[in-house]
Amino acid sequence: GGERGLYKSTDGGKTWTVSLEISKDTGVTSAELDPSNPDILYAAAYQRRRTVAAFMGGGPESAIHKSEDAGKTWRKLTVGLPTGDVGKIGLAVSPIDPRVVYATMEASPDERGFYRSADKGESFEKRNSMISGGTGPHYYQEIFADPNVFDRVYQMAPAMVVTNDGGKTFRPVGEKSKHVDNHAMAFQPGEPDYILNGNDGGVYESRDGGKNWRFF
């Protein structure tokens, strides 16, 4: 514990200063930039402590924070989001329309799920109750917004899923002859069927939206 939070460097990583510090029990698991305005940032705080004896994955300090001055000051976003204790949060900003912000949130059974904002995080709408499963959301919950197709978002889980309607519905991507336990995505601008995936088995490439995969 201690020294958790979001840090910022202005000299290419030579030195760092803390930008968002919450407590010794709470760190930041996701930080997203607004591609239309570099002064706007979103950060997902995660109250988490793991010992040999126990794992605490969530609490009242887990939340989404927003900065509009390049990380000098932050405020918590609350409108439309869970009101109880929250676990791990995944964040993504639409590269096509930066007003749209996505969040997948581990929370109570009534509040957990996929949320979407159309006003840069000022208010959110719950779209779906799905969260990442498997060994638990604490191991997954990363989401990636496709830069080629608006409202297409990939969610990492043991079996990767994708939504094409901003979280209203999800479907399996397809992982024939591919390792599961997904954690990372990359895209090729101008090629909507191209996806690069990182998982516990390595790096895989698909040029047909997940129907076929090449292992690196």
C-alpha cells in the first residue's frame, strides 16, 4: 500500500509527480485521454487490498474521476452511476465521438454493468448488466473502443465479447484456435475487420473480425 494513484510526467518519463491521490488503499487502474482535448482526462479509481489471507476488491473509494486541466484538479463523476460500493472499473473514450465515454463497473447485482455517457461523463446511462467473469472482474474489465466503427467496444474477459450498439447487446468475438484470458487490444485505422489481441497465451491477429486468428 501507499504511493498509489495516477502519476504524470512532463519530461518523457524522467521524473514523475502524483496527479490523483486518493488513499493508501486505492489506486488507479485505467486512465483515458480525450482525443479532442488533451486537458480532459478520465481515471478509474479502484479500492483494493490483497494479502496472503484475504482479498478486498472494492469499496466506497472506487469511482470515476475527471480532470479538465491536464490533471491539476479532479472531480468525481456520479450522475447515473452506481451509488453503492464499486469494484474494478474499465474506461474507454470513443475515438470517433469523444463526447461518448464508456465504463464497465463491478458493483452490486442491481448496479453492476456497462454504462455509456454522451456528454463527456457528466451523466451516464446503464446499458447492460454484463461484467467480466471467469476468475472475477478484478482480473479483467478492460474495454477498448474501436476507432473505425462508432459504438463498437470490445470487453476483455476469459472469452472476449464485443458490442456494436454502445453496450445494449454483446456477442462473443470468436476465438477458434486462439488462447483466451484476454487483456489487450489494438486496431488499424481504416481497417474495421483488423484486430490485434493480447492474452495470457501471447499475441494474436485477426483480419476478419475474429473468425480466424494468426498467432505471433
